[in-house]
Amino acid sequence: GVFRFSMLPEGMVFIQRDWLSSNSLLLHNDRSSALIDTGYETHAPLLAELMRHHLSEQPLDEILNTHLHSDHCGGNALLQKLYPSAQIAVPSFSLETSLDWNEDSLTFLTTGQSCPRFQPHRGISPGDTLELAGFHWQAHHAPGHDNQSLIFFESNHRLLVSADALWENGLAVVFPAFLGGPGFEAVSQTLDEIEKLQPNWVLPGHGRMFQNAANAIALARARLKVFDKHPEKHAWYAAKVMVKFKLMAEHSMAWTVFFHWAQKASLLSLIHNLYFEQRPWDDWLDSICQELIDRKAIERREGCMFNV
């Protein structure tokens, strides 16, 4: 869906995607245009069509990423081809890694996901003020889900681009809990930071835009409390998210191909080794899939896996 609600100022278009691709925010006036986050690579052609529709002959001047997970920057490469003058800005923490295109450090290999290479031009640091099509946004560090992530706050209308730091209902996987660095405590700090900002509207990385930030923060804190007390529940959740995401991207996979992907996605092996080593790998992976089947999130029939 594409939304230019009356509660969003003229010149802002919130593009809500499904859970494979992140949402995007297009900002444009008669002088300039900018896009925050670009979704997953398989949805990039649709995003390009939306840009052509909204911008017409106007160029896209800037592409900004809240963080460099593949579902937030997968459309960068195609848009860079279509709009060669567009400047790509990424969190300053990730600039060197993305310039070198180290797919392991960028976690694409770790999670078994893919992202076409793009050329970043500059970094955005916490505290930076970004002028985008006449609106002023302040960058804030938002560690937790990704310790290199940023969120953007527009104080005039009290709008928050929260990326995966805050959803309306739920909590994103806390990847640093497995990959090193502060994990659950960083999520808590970020929720405190968002609470201080007191946004009127939250434009999340996934799901619809929403108003009741206090309620979303309370739900996230409750989920975080469970995960902090029972880290194996968070690990199980993370494994399910990885499996579901892969099948959303591929639509269907032969079980043998899926099994091979799972073995190569080193984060799945790491989760298994850290929390479920007492269970044989095949049995553990099968039980992850079975829970998703029971929840009608995926299907398995005739030796194939299907997204639902």
C-alpha cells in the first residue's frame, strides 16, 4: 500500500510493504527528493515503478538507509542504476564495511540472505540533522535489533521513522544477542530514547504507521522481559523468522534445497549450537518448520516447502 494520509504533511508518502520488504518513506517537493529505506531486492522493480509514479520526470536525489539489513537496502542497487545522480547515505558505523562490501560483516552471508551491491557516498552519524525536501530530521542511534541502526525524528510534526527499533505489536530479532555486542540492554536503551522523543506518529520498518507509541513501547518491553529471562525463546523466535523470511523470498523450495540453505546460513547453526545443541540438527530444523506449519505460516507437501 501507498499512503499519503491527511496526518502526513504534503510531500511525504509512506509506502507500506509486506514483511519481506521494509516500508519506505518518500519525501519530495519541487526542488528535491529523498527516499528512506528501499526494501528487499525481489521487490525493487515495484519500488522503482512507485518512484516513477510519484516523481514522474523528477530525479531521486538521495537514498538513506536506517540500517543495512537486506530487507531495508535491497532496492538500493536498482535505484542507483535508474537514478545515477542519487547519493546514498548509510549509518556512519556501516560506511566502511559497505564500501568494502564485506558480505560477512554486513550479515548477508550470516543470515543466508542476498543484497545486490550498491555504492554508498556518505555516512550519517547520530546527532546529524538531515534536510530532506524541506523537512528536518534528526538522526538518533538505535542499537538493539542492529547495533549500527539509526532512527530519524522530525520534531516539527513529531514524526518518527523507527525502522525495526519499534513496531506497533512485537519485537524485532535482537541479532547482537548472537553476533556479539550489547543485545537486550541496548534494546531497552533505545526504547527509553524513543519514549523521550514522544512521537505523535511512528512510521515503522514493518506494519502500518501508528500513533500510540507508549502502548507499542510497553508491548516491546514486555516481550523483551520474557526474552531476557528466557533467551532460548528469543533464539527459537529468531530461527523461525529466518526460515519464514527465506520462504517469503523464494515462495517455494524443494526440501533438499531448503535444507542445504539452512546448513549454509551460519546464524542458524550458531543458534542451534548455543541453545539447542542437545537436539540433533535435522530434528531441530524440522521442529522449527513444523511450528510454522502448525501456525499456517508455511506448508510442506510433496517434498517441497511453500510460503503461505
